[in-house]
Amino acid sequence: MQTSKYDHALSTGILTLEIEDDDSLFPDELFQIAERENPKRAFLFVSTLLGRHIPASPSLHRTALNALADRAIPHLGSGSVLVMSYAETAVGLGLGVFDALCRNCPELSIGFLPTTRFSPDGVVPWINAREDHSHAVEHMILPPRKGVLPETDEATLVLVDDETTTGNTFKGLAQELYLSGVAFNRVVLVTLTDWSDNQSIAAVGAALPNASVSAVSLLSGRYTWTPSSGTTPHPLPPGCPPVCPFWSPNLDVPFGVPRSGLNSEDFARDIQAWSEYVDVEILPLLAPAARVLVIGTGEHVWYPFLAAEIISEQGHETRFISTTRSPVLPGTVIQKQISFPDHYGLGITMYLNNVDPDRWDEIILFTETDLGGIPEALRSALGRCWIVDGSLKVTSLNKETLI
């Protein structure tokens, strides 16, 4: 296959990409390159479809989810399937692939289980995993609910992330699953962009030698990073004093992050119930033809995306995005950045990127916390907006009603 070569000059080096040509896709339709505040890795592939750093169209996001699932389906076996994805960036992406697989493969038993960085009080993680190049290395997998894990070893593991470069993150989780006693005879690696040059397949294959490993993506290629002489990598940003109350998840609250997993039957009921909630509680808030921005928070992105999709289907110009703990330098890609103390009382800085509140008639922010988890700095930057908290209560806030 022919490839195209691109050089991206950053302040600390040059990122060279060799992209396998695909006449149906253009690279700038899928990602842009930004600079990390992270000495472990200087660059970041910023998806234009994911809704993490750039407001995304719900319909284009759904198209990407369906395309990934379509590419994964031929690699599934006839047994059970477990879909897993990585906090925080890929939790919603994994749920979207899970959703598409459930709709297209109703004959299969399919479960979903994400990694997370939050655990309820008193709950011991089932598995711990690492993402060594990340700003937040540690991942937890909580004990899964009944019906999530496959019951036989004739099963397929689908690992979902926004991108892969070395395969080490996939390998680490695969190893931990193997050590926990869960067996798979097939593994499918699913990413928006795959820069590993088949290293991911080799890495997971080494961890699970008895499994058949395949990989699918919307775009693939390879990368080379050449540091500039005399430059110093950007350090991680310092922490900040915690402002919001300390928060830990309640696994029984509806429409939060399914940290203990989902099976396909429960998932279908949840989606129907969420659609009814949005119809009754959210749509009446919006004037006809209002331009609407939907904001998720941290790992809490799937149900906000579904709300944005429903709003868009009613004819509103709609985009969705999420707050993030991923430190990215402002520049050509991150043209506007709101920074604030995290929602969870951890003492870290979080960000909302590329959001101009004046661009939108209505802003709807979804949080798993109560109102105390939306710090004053974020509310002041957004101005007038609607907050949907963890109890599903809808509150109208503006600069004069800060708590």
C-alpha cells in the first residue's frame, strides 16, 4: 500500500508520520497534532471526532463508532465478547463500539467494562493496569457485575482506545486479564488511529500467545519522533489546591459511568430510559433552532453524547465535548483553553478546550457529582448554562448564582 509522509514541527522536535493512503479519508478529518505538557511524550494526536479536545458533531462521532464496529465484526468469533476501553479519553468511545456491536450482533453475548481512575469507598479493584506514557499512569478495573465477563474461553476480547503507538497499553491490560484467569481465544484492537506499525498486534500476541490478535482502525501508519537539540521537554503542570468536595462514585446511580460493567440487555434498557429522560427534561429547555453545546466531565461522556445526539436529531446545531485532565499546550489546535480545579477534590488541574461560550445559545453540562463539583472558575468562564448533576437534577446557573 502506498503511503504519504507528513512532518509536524513542534517546539521540542519534529513528528514525522507515514500514513497508509485511503481514498475515503483525509488525515485532517480525523486528527490534528498538539503538544503535550508531559516529559514522557511531547505530542498528542487530537481527534476531531472524539469530542475530547475539539467540539465534535454527534453524527460524525456516530459514523466513526459504526465504522469501527463494522471493521471489528469480521474478527469476532461465535462466542461471547468483552469490550474494554481506557479512562478517561476512550470510555465513551468504547461504549459506542459496544453499542454498535450489540445492535449489529444481537446473537452474541456482549459485555462492556472500562478502566477507571475512581473507586467507590471500600471497593477493592479487581485489576490494576498502567499507561506508562500518560500524565495519569494508574488505571483500575473494578469487580465486574454478573453477566459482563465471558463464561468460557471461546471468547473475544475487544480493546478500544483512541490511538495506539507502541501497543504497550494494550499489552499491559491483556497481561493483567490473563493473570486474573480470564481467557480469550481472540483479541481485536480497535482504534481511531493506529501508529504502531503492527507493534500492537505483536505486543498483545506476546502477552496472550494462545490468542489470535488482529487490529482495526480508521487510519493507520507509523510515526517517528526526532527531538530538537537544545530543547527541554515540557514538564507536567503543577497540581492545584482542591476546591470541590472529594467525590467517589456510587455504582448504583443510573446513567453514570458503568464502572462495574454492563451487559447488552441492561444496556438496551438504559439507553431507552435515557432517551425518555432527555425528551422530558432536556429538550423542553431549548428554544427552536438554538445552537447547543453539550459538555461531559472527565470519564462521564457517553450519556452526554447520547443527549447531544438526540438534541441534534431535533434539528439543533449541536456539538459535544468533555472536560479533561489531559494537559495540552494552547496553540494552533488548542486555540482556547479554560483551566480549573478538578471536579472531584483531587487537587489536579482540568481543562475545557476550544469552547467559546458566546458561540452557543445554550450550554448543557453533565456531571456525576453534585453542583459542588463544578468549580467557580469553570462556571464563571461558561457564564449562563444548564447543569445536569449526578442525581439528574437540572439547574440553571449563571455568573450571579455561583455557589
